[in-house]
Amino acid sequence: KAGVTQTPRYLIKTRGQQVTLSCSPISGHRSVSWYQQTPGQGLQFLFEYFSETQRNKGNFPGRFSGRQFSNSRSEMNVSTLELGDSALYLCASSLAAGTSPVNEQYFGPGTRLTVT
Amino acid sequence: LAKTTQPISMDSYEGQEVNITCSHNNIATNDYITWYQQFPSQGPRFIIQGYKTKVTNEVASLFIPADRKSSTLSLPRVSLSDTAVYYCLVGDIGQTGANNLFFGTGTRLTVIP
């Protein structure tokens, strides 16, 4: 079974630009969560989508947004990029709610975003 | 979500058993305890999960005392490839079934030859 895939793997953008990252979950997984990882802040939850609906959201500004398509693939968008947005962006997928073990998420390799 | 406290770092020699303890004093009745492993530039990987007593799988054991205010991840006979950051997470998927994991600072384990 193929794992979680994220594209692109590496990205360099300049301040003020916008970026879209893509995530394809494991087949059959309907929940997709996004996380930001930086050396200073560690792993932080951005948002989660389930059946095309945002189900939960972390404490990030509105410049960070996402969506999920009917095939469970998800995209994350960051507008008006700032230097502090440089990070590893991780996508994780999981089965529908209520499955066991709970909180078992499968992470992708991440997209390394560098903002210059 | 209950906050967790772990040692920032640990060193161990190859072949030894490593025990990483996590404190979670505010754990709720419905919370599970989950451990993830992360290698540099990779996403975290699920290791083990438990609710109470002891859980064992092919890579680790998880010990949870009766009061559930702490837990210990045990890695038997570590090898160099076990060098990674280990995260202890506490929580459930909530009433809405939302999956939002809170990763603390984790424990950086370094295995020495």
C-alpha cells in the first residue's frame, strides 16, 4: 500500500508570494491533517480535514488555509509569505474517526519550504 | 489536550535497553497515550499506544501505572538506527473525531556505538 505522498518536496519562494502544497493520503484514509515543523517551535498542528470539511484548526493566521477534495487529497495554501513561514510542512492521514488505535496518523515525507 | 513532560535528551550505548518516561498529570479518562518516533527530515512514525497497564509490540513496550499520570516507553537492545526524537502524546480523538496531535518537545535519543 502506498504511503502518504507530498509534493513538491522542496520549494523556494520569496516574501509576499503565495504557495500551494499538495498531499495525497493513503488509500482509504479520509482524514488529512497538516503540521508545521520549525527548529524553534517544533511540530505544530495547522488544521485537519475530513470528508472535505475542516474539522479542527490550530492557532495560525488566516494566511494559512487548506481544502480537501472528494478523493481525500488535500492542499494547503499560504498567502503573503513571510520569512518565518520557512519550515517543513507535514501532512498526515488516518482512517475515519473511531478506529483503533486512536491518533494513529501516517505522516508523509514533508515539503521543505524556504522563504527568502 | 493534556500536556506532557519528557526529558529533552538521552544517550545510550548500543545493545542497552532504553526507558523514556513521560509525565502527563492532567490525563483525562478518555485519553490514550501514544508514542511517535521521528528521524531528521522525515515525518513522525507511530510506535505504540496504550490506555493502561502494559502494551507490547514488535518494536517497543509501553508501561502505564494505575494512576496513568505517567508512562514509560521501553526500547529493548537499541541500535544506532534508533537514534531519533521520541514524542509522547496524550489525547483522544475528541467528540468530533478530530485528529489534532499535540507534539511537545520530545526526547532526543542518541545511541552511541
